[in-house]
Amino acid sequence: MSHKSQARELMAKYGMPIGLGSGILSDNQEEIIAQGRRIGFPVLVKPAGGGGGIGMLQAHDQEELLKVVERARSLAFRSFSNNQVYLEKYMVQPRHIEFQILGDQHGGVQHLFERDCSVQRRHQKIIEEAPAPAVDRKEMDWLAQQIIKVLQDIGYDNIGTVEMLRGSDGSYSFLEMNTRLQVEHAVTEEITGVDLVVAQIRSAAGERLSDIVPTPIERSGHAIEVRVYAEDPKKFFPSPGKLNTFRTPSGNGIRVETGYAEGLTVTPFYDPMIAKVIAHAENREKTIGILIDALREFEVSGIKTNIPFLLDALASEQFRAGQVHTGLVSTILSS
């Protein structure tokens, strides 16, 4: 399931909706162009062994496709020691909805609801929330059950996230599965009360799901996480440097996860995320308000951060209405 192309093929066999795509691309340029034409431009070139949005590049015509494939292969090899890439139909402004899954070694698989991770830039998630806003709960429950059936059948026995794209017409397509704990796991923890780090360790130790998590798992309130990056809030260029001031927010309904402290230096060599700020409240409106207050309280100096952009995003009319999609960042920046 961790191999993107093979996971698509497997899920298609089980009847999961799959968007147009290709298998692993060969070195034959004519075959690459033929695959692009079959799928229809624009297409997305993706690393088969990748993750985190790294190496995902768009191509709008066949000439650009050949150049992009070479760039994507180079990025994939440097990042994952695997230069295999494949094509996927590029969906315009879809929603990115993912399902948190936990399996055990005894055939048990459970879902812990879904997260909406649609607010992204350059395929990197910025804001994640649980549950997904402005969607039919029956729709989410049905999809979760279909995913559980597949993973039970293949014997999946680990923590993982099944990622789906939801088109503007309400159709879904399987994107990929991340066979690991994800950055945004905190929002799921907040609405379920389940410590996912502990849960995956207990599962790996051979315990049964019935002993690891409550049955049934119940959802409580709403949670939203923002990723605070050391970067220019308008151009999104990295902003390394010393943290002359670094005072994180606190209070009821606020959780902060960070590996930084005042006086430390943010280097240019790693992902520029310096903190995650998570808010949890009884409903989405209150959660947004708590998170905005927390970000205003966050004191950082010595570097630039994306906090001004995060505040704009949270206050935007579209976000507040739950009308999120992967193109929302561009919409906000242009307004």
C-alpha cells in the first residue's frame, strides 16, 4: 500500500473509485506522451515511492510532460532513493479528504473518522481539520466502511491513512495510502480521545483493537490544526534564522506541538515547519475563534512566519463556510 502505483491497482481491483492514471512510466518518450494523451492534460507526475507532496509536478502539454517527468524522477531519487514516477489526472480544485485507519494483527481494522486537508500550497498541507466540514455524514460513513472492508481483506495491520479526492461534482477517487502516522494526526486525537502514537505501538506489540481503542469510537466536537512555517507569508520563501522570541500560545482548547524553543536556530536544511497549533471545541465556529486568538498570541521574532496568512485563511468567508478546496490558497492570496 505504500507504493503509490501498486496501491492504485489494488484498490481498483476492489472496486474503489480511481481517477485516470498510468502505471510506472518507462523511459520511452513516445509511450510517456501516449499515456499523457490517454489521460488528458493537465496531468500530475507523481513519485511512486514518495510522500509529503515532494516531487509532484504538473504538465499541461506533451512537450512540458517530457521535461517534467525528468525533473520528477530526479527529485524522487534524491528524496526517496526511488526514481519511479507515474501519471495521474490533475483535478482542478478538488477537496482532499482522508480517513484515519488502525489495524491489528488479528484481522481487525477500525476507522477513526476523516480529516479534511484541502487547504494546501504546492501540494503541502497547511490547515487540517476533523471532521470534514460541509459534507453528508452518511457519505463519509459509507466511504469509511468500504475502506475497512478492503484493508481487512488484505490483512492490513498497522496505522495508516487512506487519502481521497472529492471532485466538485461530489465524485470520489482514491489518491494514495500513507502507511504511517501523519503530521495531522493530532486533530483525530482531539475529536476521539485516542492517542494514536500509543495505539500504533500497542497494535505492533500484538494487542487486539478491542483492547486498544473503545468500541464504538465516538466523535466529540471539532478540531483544526495549522502548520506554522518559518517562511515569508506572501511569497512562501523559507525564512531561516535565530528565534529571538518564541512564545507559544496556551489556554483551554489549545494544543501546541513543536521541537523549537527561544534561542534556537531554524536552519535551511529541513522542512520549515516550526510548530503545529491545534484547537478543539464543541463546534467548528468556536474552534476557528479559539485558533485565531491563539495565533494572535503566538510571539515569534528573528524570522518570518506564515501566521499572517493563516489568520487570513481562517477569517476568509470560504473557509468559514466550509467551502474548502486545494485552490483556496491562491484564491485568498488574490483577493
